[in-house]
Amino acid sequence: MKTIKKLVLAGLLIVLSIAFFTSQVQAFELQKKYIASDTKWVIHLDFKAFIKTRLWDSIYDEKKIKIDHKNKDLLNELNFNILKDLYSVSVYGVDKGDKNAVVLINGDFDRKKIIKRLESEEKPEISKYGNFKVYHWDDDDFGAFVNNNLLVITHSRVNMEYALDVIKGKKPNFKGSDLSKRMREIPGNSILFALAGDLSKLVGKHNKSPIMINKAKMALFLAMEQNSDMRLSLKLQTESIEAAKNIMQIGNGLLALARMSKKDMRGKEKIINSIQISSKGNIVEAKMFIPSDFIIDNIDKH
């Protein structure tokens, strides 16, 4: 779906380029009813939460946000202000691979203007599924507005219809799922999370895979702001206590080598030195801090 990618995903990429860490668990509560119960992995980003952080204040005050004229004109034409009208983005999958991903974009959309622009560039195929209009461009790209505040994007008609069934309540949602119960482990001050039920199954086991993938089960990534810096953590539930210890030892060994490579650190000393890798039972956890100044200084370089 070339056109809808230009309209929505281009705007999304702009947001992600200025803010990788953008979510709060509380905001995700609103999205649970739209996500399938058999979801294997989920990522949630909340832009409204990000713009309340000190990091955002610094980025905004130093005018680090740069949107080229072409994208700015497009967003103006669509009557879409990213800073005011984009609320959150959730991505989930009921199986491995991006072909199975469902993207839920929550915002304040001017549907008429967006659809008018889409139809002016490339005439889409339009079908109905219940009360929903589904727009189809390429062989594997589908988009549908649920209402003026929710846009669904998928790679197949089957995925789209399944997603719309969940949204309409015809199929069970995420609230009662086993993976949803892991949400209790997510601190209330988290501003991003990515959660997978069984990482090794999602990625696929093979001889060349790192041990942390082959031996991993549940995986949880978190980001939160602490004293204006970003605190990141990755928790892996492994197959056994021995696997957890092996992963910890390998991680700490690589970390020691990184700390010895003074030439390659190039101002990253504080970040490298902040990393801590530990294990408890069959759980491995890695934590690190990224100073806000480092993030701000590197925005212009990407």
C-alpha cells in the first residue's frame, strides 16, 4: 500500500526518528481491547507520554525537531499535526514475521482529507467487512479506519478481518490472555515496553543463533526516564538456571571487551560503564542508562 505508507508510515517514521522511547503502561490499557488474545508479541508507544518528559522539553527547546518541507506540506494538507494529533502506536503479532503484524495508530484524524489524498494518488480497491471500509492498494497491504481516532494497517485481508473482529468484540481481546498477565511486571513509570511470550519460537532456533535467543522464553524490554536520563532494561526468562548463568557470563565477557576498547568508545564511556548484567534463577536482566545529552546530541546525526 504505497500511498497509505506515505501518509501514515512516513509520519510515523518522523515521530520514531525523534523519539524511540515513547510509551506508558497506563496508556496501553486503552489499547488492550483492540489487541487479539492470542498475541505472541506486542510493542506499545505513546507519544503523548513522551512529550511530557524532560527529554522532550530539551529536544523541543533546542529545536531538534526537523520535518522537511515535503512532509510538512503533506501533513498540512491532511490537517494532521503530529505533536497534537498523534496519540499512540501499538504493533502486535499472533505469529512471527512482519507479515503477521497489525499496526494500530491512535490519533485525531481528518478521515475525509486523508482518503481524498489517497484516492487522488492511486485508486484503491475498496471492500466492506461488516461496517468497515477496507482500502487495498498492493498485493499485501490493507488499511481501515475504525473511526476518526483509530487506523488499522495490516499485510493481508485475513489479518485485517481478524483484527476488525477483535475490535468489534467478535473475538477475544488481550485483556484475559496469559501474555497480558506479564503486564504486572511493568513499572508504572515506564515510557516504552516491548513484550514477547516466547522469543526463541518467534525468532526461530538454529545453530547460528546467539544463546540468548535459543535459550530465551519470555522477553521484556522497558524504557523509563530517571533524573532526565533514559533507563533501559531487558529481562529474559530462560530455559534453565544454567542457561541464565551462561547468558550472563557471555554478556559480561563482551561488556569487559567493550570497556577495554577505549578507541571505539568515542564518548560512550558513561553508557558502557552503566551497563549491569545479572541473573537470578532462570532470569537474566540487563540494565543501562543513556544520558539525555547523548540522545539530543545524536538526533541530528540520523
